[in-house]
Amino acid sequence: MQAASGTDQVGRFDIMVDTDRNTIDTYAWQLIPVDPDHCPEDEALKMLIGKYHAATESKYNRILTHFPERYTHLARNQETAIGKIFSDAFKESLGLDIMLHASGSLRGQFLGPIMTLKDLQEMEPFDEEVYRCKVTGAQFRRMMEYMLRPESFDADAHTEFYQLSEGLRVVYSKKQKKVLDCTMYGRQIGDEELLRVGMHKFHFKNLKTGLGISEEEVTRNETPSVIATRSLGLLEEYFSAHPHLSAPAETRLVICEE
């Protein structure tokens, strides 16, 4: 069986069963490193893989876009340059008011200055549907307050955190535990104003645990719909059409201590 992390070692568990008494007689356990000494290469399989290597390298090393520098995504509970780039890609491609891109869906810490198809798939390996729902301004503020509740700031927090897309600015007070300001391109978002919000399928189907609002509640505004069937395909197309990209400089999420 697989043991520890990745493919570094295999766990071997030998069990001797006494069939007369229907009990375990003895057992032994050992960890076997996956290295040339314990697991010699299969030459026939190696040659077979080699036949496909050139073709796969050609596909996955294709350059999608260039960045002026190397960007980072070092923490899941804060705004990042990579998070802003990816949320903007969905917003622009799908005609949304807001794209909430889950930080946890971004699985790398660094990207660029050249991004290949392989880099993209390693950064965001999930290829799933994207949903659009409509929420009011008041509901959106409540969603942000739930996302930014006190436990979300813990170093080891595993609460959901979302990267915000272009034009949106949210100011949150940690002391008051509330959103102080919520604007779109400098204009206050009204309580009854309906916003077109995009999310990946997994996160839309877990709205209650991720953002403190139920699918039933947002459905009362308008029936949610699938607006993209392959999120990874959408990103590949977007980055291919934008060969030179820079991370937006503006701060979209402002956290105040008071």
C-alpha cells in the first residue's frame, strides 16, 4: 500500500491467518523505499514510456503566457498576485460582476515569468464546471463577513478563502467583525443590487460551509446556471489569448485591525 507522502515508499503488511481458529497468528510491517536498490527500473516499460515522451513534452511545455516577474501564492487566507490573475481570467471570460476563486484550488506557490500548459495544470489541476448565481449586495457582505470570521486568520486555518476579481473592493474590520465598505469600481454596492457571482462547482455546492449562505437562498434571487463546463479549458484559452500579463496592482481586500 502507499505510505507516507507521494511515491517515496511503499508499506508492506504481511498477515498470517490461523484458519482453524479464524484468528491472526502473526503479522509484520515494513516500509520499503522506492529507489533503484529496492525497486529496479522496468526497462521494457521505460522504453514504452520513452516513445510518448516527446509528444507529451511538446504539448505540455507549450508556452501560454509571459509575466514580467515571478508571482506568488504563499498563503491561502490572504489576497495574492496569482489569485487576482486567475479570478480576473474567469470574470472577463464569463461576463461576471464578481468571480470568487477559492485559494485552496491554487495548488502552487510560484508562477512565471513563463507559464506553460504544464505550469497551469499544476497550479490549478481541477477541471470542473463554473456556476453563476445572483446575490444581493446585502447577501454578499454577509458572505464576506462569514469568510473573514476570526478563525479564518489562524495560521493553520482550513476555512475557505476566496480571491476577489477586478473592480471589487472590500474593507473589513477584525475588531467589529463586519464589512465597513463594499464598492465596485468605486461605487457603493446597494443592499438590493443583484450581483452576478461565479464559483467553481465544488464551492457552489458547498456554499453554506464556505460562505455561510445556502444554495436555496441564492436560488430565490435567480436559478443558478452552469456557464462553463471546463474551467481548465477556459483558462488555457484565456492565457493563450493574452500572451503578456501583469498582476493587478490594486488591493481588493483591506483588513483593518480596528
